[in-house]
Amino acid sequence: MRLADRPFLVPVLVLSMLCVLGAGGGCRRDSSTIAIERIQFWTLALAPFDSYIRERIGVFEREHPGAEVVWVDVPFEAIDRKLTAAAAAHRAPDVVNLSDRTFGRFAGLGAMADLRPLLKFRPEDEYLDGALAIGRFGDRLLALPWYLTTQVGMVNTKLLAAGDIPPDQLSTRWVGLREQAAAYRTRTGKYLFSLPLGEESQLPIIMWGEGLRPLKAGSDGRLISSLLDPPVAAYLRGWVEFYRSGAMPSEAATRDHSHLNEMYQNGELAEIDSGPNFLKRVQDVAPGVYALTLARAAVTGSTGKSHIATMVVAVTRQSRHPKLAAEFAAFITSAESQTEFCRLAPILPSTPVSLASGVFARPPLGKDGVPTDKVAWARAVAAESLKDAVAFTPAMEAWPDLRRAFEERIKVLLLDGGDFGVALREIDETWNRILRESPPATEECLPRVSMTEHPL
Amino acid sequence: MTGRLGHRPLTPHLFAAPALAVLVVFVGAPFALVVYLSFTHFTAFSDSPTWVGLANYREALDSDRFWACMANTAAYLLVTPVLAGLSLTAAMIVRTGLRGAGVLRVMLFLPVVTPAIVGALAWQLLLKDHGLLNSLLEMLGISPVPWLSRRPWTLISPMLVTLWKGFGFYMMIFLAGLIAVPRELEEAAAIDGGGRWTVFRHVVLPAIWPVVVLVSVVSSISALKVFDEIFVTVKGVPIEHQTIVPLVFNTAFEARGGDHGLASAIGILLFLVILAFSLVNMRLVQRRTRRASGAGGGGT
């Protein structure tokens, strides 16, 4: 085929090339006056707050001429894979919002930059100490705390009544709740509550609230596993036997926290502990269940302390503009930005200034004694529990690996059976191997929970 | 034709060049990269890969987890004969030209055009502890089955999704093969006193044998590479309950440190297994075809 035989091809090709060149040219900016510094900001499932995020970015860009923030929202369950893939291609975002669990994993991989030399202020003066602890790794600060979620208990009063349990008689301690759940299952054939035990297992988290420590200092001061210590082993055995008794749904071994939410809004669970924002979802997708729901303080261990789940904002080591990225991280987590965010979303702030802003007062009760705004009530309950809350997350690089090793083995134990003692010894050995291979960690890294006499 | 091309010896190469370029960029180069990475230690946040020789292969082959997943992958192959048998039966029914056969064909083909993730999610709703299937079983007085959490159901459940999804596709392939079989041959065999089964076994099956081979090879390879169905349906079960490709994914993106080198090595081992399996499969088929044509030649 000769081009001369197809005369229309020539102008089409020329036009196409011009379009391609034109498209490239369109991206070019006049950089003669101000050098453009473009940073990418990833958030975790914040698309519903599109206008808030865009407004904040607009303010930041006005305050920082030449700065351009490209915002990308990533689904919660995809962040691990997307960030890993982006980093492998050396295209990690400059600023990234992560959950404390995911953050720990990436911090352990050396993915995050130390913020201390990049910030112009002392973070200790701006953020709640318990929340800031998540990002502290020795002398380094690898993340700033953003919003917090302390769990709140939600009770389906109708399901509870079916088991003859008055709401005020429902235990607020895990051990007591387990006993009630076994009786409830026998009486109604339904489940009183559930808790992720395998996937994203809460066992290494909630045991801190019982005053139990899965890690202890060895003879040289380095942390070693204490899973075989009799009180810890007895506590874990109690949960495994409880699961095997059938008083918990099988999803407790294979699904993360999302199974609680799904089951509760489907009317399959009588009690769950979740963030107060979950109640808003129940209101939207299951108004019938919402009408029957009562908010109360979350279930805790024997210390009465609850866990703070913290969303953090970190700057990656691959960032080409780390200073600007750190400034943006500080801006989006500032008291001003957080107070405004708290007015829009049922979340809790990590700055004392925002917490004192009056957004978190309990709403008035209606004539029937039921709060006029259950979501605001739940948020107020969660905010009040902040004073007793501690992040049950050791600030150490190896912690995500320890949790994953625990989850992989405990899942097999829960689903395939086997000897509890053998499984625990295997986890203990794996933990000690991981701890030996990881940067040294001491008791300084561990959550500070006041110890009480354990009932077991 | 040859004469004209003879004047422009580069022309055929130029025509092939775009396709070749696509193959090199999107298949050849990634494959070469995976082979290289399989000899290195490389995580997402490593500055550059570190050469470790055969260490990743040794680690994979020494791991119980690898062999457990390999055994599950081999077990997953059981889906292939069932899939071939069901889709061939469906194709025979559709081919009879019964009233409503067209509608049936469309309905059976629908799962093929449904995204695998959507299908697997729908199946998850059906199979979960308090799902539709268990509710039906309970109504019949049968105890509920832990489809999504206990062995062997954690392998059977994704197999059901694979069957549902692949059934229509292979039915269409069989249908194309069956349409090509001359009706006269079947009629002649029937006139000679052959029953339905005899006609199928001695006339139809030999005629569509190449199609049977194609379906067997393609569906076996798909079964060895299964991922979507397992990832969505039984995500969260121990990795020892899953197959090799989910293990690759787990090693690269979820397990400690996101080890791309080890994941690449496992991927290459799977590639070698599939290659060996396909070669053996095709060699056996060729031998059978040769024997059949030899027997046919002697008969005539």
C-alpha cells in the first residue's frame, strides 16, 4: 500500500501528531516566574469528603505559591497493594494517609521519612501525646496523627431482649461478654457479638487492655515474646476455646472488622464495637436496625482502657519534595483543619485545641429518653472515652510482622484444629526470630497501660 | 502474491512489527524482568534488587506452604473434567434445536460476560454462613456447611464459581465443534443401528476430538492459574488453604516485607509446572490422534 493511494491518511496522521504534541504542550506551564512543586496526596476512603479536602488543598496552595497538590483517594482495602506497587515503581505518593496498622508495616519497611528535621514546630506541642506515640520510632517521628477513632459499643436492643439480657446488664468486659455470649447462643441460636480473631486479629491488641503484655524485655533489654507466659497463654486459650465452642460466627477467623459491620446492620449480631461513624452508615443502610440501636461505652479489658485507632499522615522517603510534603502533612493535620473536619465527619481529632472546640458535647435527650441525634451521642461517648484510651500498638518496626505471623498461625489453629500449646510455641518461636532479625526494640516502645491483677 | 512480495521483502515484517512490538513490551520484557527478579532480593522499598542466586528457589521449594498450595492447585484441576463434561452436555442440548434453545444459550453464556469479581461476590453472598444456600439446607433439615471457612469447602466453593463462570464459554466452543460435524454421518450411523451413545462415542466424539483437547488444555491452564475466584470468595482463609497464584500475590504484596524476588521465583516455578503439564498433555493427545488416524487408515 502506498500513501499516495490513500490521500486522506496524510492529513489524519499529521493531525494526530499535532494533537499528541498539543496535549503534551498543554501540560507545560510557564515556569519562568515560579517553579512548580507538585506533590501527590493519598487519602484512605475519604471520597465522601471531597469538598472539604479540595477546600483545604486550595487554602494550602494559596498559602504556598508554586505548590500543587494532586489528591488521590484510595479504597481502604486497596491501600496496601497500591502503595506497594507504586513504591516498587518508584512512584510512591509524597504524602500518604494510613491506618496505624498499615503505617506500622510500611514504617517497618523503611518507607517513611523522618519528619523532625522537616517540621518547623515541635509536634509534642500540637498533638495529643497518646496519638503522637504511633509515629514515634526511637528519636524519629515517621508520621503525624490525623483523626482518631475510639470505639463505641452499639447494641441492638431487640436482639438483646430475645436473649433476656437488659442493656444495662450487658457486660462491658471481654471475659464477662464471652460468658454471656455462650448462654445467649444456647438460648437464641444467634450470636451476641463477634471479634476478628484470625484475619486482622484483635487478640494481640485487646490483651493490652487486660493488663497483659505479649512482649517483655529479655536479659539484654531487647524485647522478646512473652506469649508462653501462663496468664497470656491462658487468655489466648480462652478465646480459642470460645471460638471452637461455636459461640462466635465462623467469619471471626477469616474476616476482618468488616464482617462485624455487615452482620450488625443485617441484624445478625446483638452487640458490636466500632467507630462512631459506623452508626451513620447503619442509619443510612439499615434504618430499622438504627432505630433499635443504643450507643454505650465500648467493651474493654479488665483495665478499663480502650484502644485508640489512629489515622496518620506520613511523608514517603521517595518524595521529591519532602519539605513541602511535610508542610502539607502538618497543614492537613493542624488544629484548624481538624476542627473543621470534625464538624463534617463523625471523627475525633488528635489535637487538644480541636478537642476543646465544643463539637463533642452530648446532644439533648428526647422525650422518650433516647438521644435526639444518636450519631452525635455516639461520638460524644467516644470522645469521653479518649481520657481512658491508649494506642495498644507498640511503636516498633517489627510489630506488623509479629501480628501477621500471629494471624497466619492462629487462623490455622481456629479453622483446622490442632493442639493449642504446639501452635502457641510455634508463634512464640517465630516472634523471637522476627525480633532477633529486626532493629532492637526495648520496653520504651510498648504501650503504657496501668497494670491490674488479671482475673485468670 | 509471492511475486509481488518479492519486490518488497520488508513488507511482511513491517506488518508483523506492531504486534511483535506489543508482545515484546507487554509480554517479553515483563517475563524477562520476572526471571531476573527471581534471582534477587527485592522489596517495594528496596533501592535496587540484590543478587541472591538460587536462594529464592531454594526457599520456595523448602517451604511447606509452597507444597500445600501446589497440592491445592493440583486438586483444583479436578474442575477441568467436570467443566468439560458439563459444557459438552449443554452444547449437545442446545444443538438439538429444542424450543427455547437460543434463550438457554444466552443464559448459559451470561456468566462469561459477567466480571469475575462480581460473580465471586455474588457467590460469596450465596455461600456465607447465613447465606441463601445454608438457609435452604437448614430448611431441609441439613446442617449448614462452612463453605467459606473450612477445608475442603474452601477449595470447593471457588471451584463452583469457576464452573459457573467457564461453563458458557466452553459450551460455545463445543457448540462450534459440534456444528461442524456433518449430520449425514450421524444419520448414517443411526441407520446402521447405532444408538445415541454409540453414535456419540464413535462418530461425534472423534470428530470433535481436537475441540476436546483444546478445552482440556485451556481449562487446565486456567485452573492452574486461578486467582480471582479464590481471592474474592475465600479471602482470609489461611494461605495453606489456597492455590499458588494467591501465594504469589500474598508473598509480593501482603507477607512480611512484600518479597518480590521470592514471589517471582514462585511464579517461575508455576510457569514451569504449566509448561510441563501442557507439553505432556499435548504429547499424549498427539499420540492418541496418531494412533486413531493409523487405525482409521488400516480400516479403509
